[in-house]
Amino acid sequence: MRRHLVLAATIALLLASCSKDADSVNTQGQSGSITRFAVYDHFMYVLNQNEVQTYDISQKDAPKLVHRLPTDYGLETITIYDHAIFIGSVSALYILNIDNPAAPYILAKSDRLSDIGFTGCDPVVVKDDYAYSTLKIIRNACGSIAAQSALVVYDISDKSAPVSVGVYPMNIPNGLGYKDNYLFVCDEGSDQLRIFDISNPLDVQETSWAVNITDPYDLIVDGERMIVSSKTDFQIFDLADVVHLKKLGQIPK
């Protein structure tokens, strides 16, 4: 436990030192795309396999379970964007309405099997009117084997009716994140951090400047910095020039 705390503190200090000359400091916590809980306003949302639990955390020493939302089996990842919750599951992309944060409800649920012909794990990130998710072929936390590994793009301009608009083959993709018009995907199968140009979400283009990283698993983009987590270490990059990523440091796990 102590070692994990030291690692977390070290990363925080690195990010703080990199940003010490910034005009403002981002005090909002950041997380990777492979996470099973998220915080919004005074509420925390936690995923079970077939349920979204809402906790009131306004009293930090006494969190209270205030709502349960049943779903199909296989919830995996959660993220919040533009006052909505996006959940990746074994078989679907869920979008939840949180106009009332204490009682979210399902606004939309895609059916990936009918939309794109296969299912699998679904880390998801959202930018503007599009959601980007990865599905991987191997047996994993999803408890099933996808027929194909891919990066999938959804048009979510109408949050009540997400539409798949692009499927791009991958190897064994894991977590993902973006900065400006560039999407970073951890591809464990190719031992690379793959970088995609998403300036046109309807025609995503992979760039030629992937970064070699053994077994990349997840990442966090925090302003001009990115932390990539692999099975053995954390690697920290400067994102000021995405074409020529500069590695700032490395911390063994």
C-alpha cells in the first residue's frame, strides 16, 4: 500500500512541477478511460456488473447510497462528459441522463452486435459530438471473446440515438484519451501507443508516429502532459508537440 501511495505522490509532484509556470492550475481530478467509478457534482457513480449505484458524497465522512439503476450484465467502464454519463459494457454503449444527478436514467443504449457485428470490452472517451471506444478480441475482464478488435466511433450529436460511424481494426487495444485533434490508444497487441488524427471524426486517420511501449494499458491526458500506464511502469510525456512526443520520465511499478 505504501508503495502505491509513493507512486501516486511522485506522479502528482511531476505533473505539478511541469505545470508550475502555468497561469492556472487544474484542480479537478483526472482518471484513465478504464475506470469503474466517476464523480459529478456531489455524487459518485459506481458500476456493478449489472447496476449503476449512485452515492451522495456531500457528507464526505458518510457517503449514502441513494439510487440503483439496473442494466444488462457486463458493465465495464464509465466516463462523464457534457452533463451525461457514458458507460461501456460487454454488449452496448449506454448514455445516461443526469439532469437529476441523484437519479440517473438510461437515455440511450446502442446494440453493438447489430450496429457493427461484434461485441467486447468498451473503454470510451467523448469529444464534442463523437464518442471513441475500443473493443478487444482476447478473453479479459469482459468475460467474453470479441470477434474482432477495433476502434469504434459513434456520432452522439443526438444523445438519445447514438450511431456507429466508423470501425477501425486494432490489435489488442486498451485505454484511450485525446488532446485537441489527436486520439491516443494503448494497443497492447502491437506494444505501441497508437496516435490517430480525429480532426474529421467521419474519416479517422492513423498517424505514422506511434510510440513503442511494452504492454500499454491505460493513459491520462492532463493539459500538456500524458501519463501512460503499462504492466511494469508509468511513462510521462510532454504533449506540446504531438508529432514529436518528448518523454519526461519513467516510474517503475
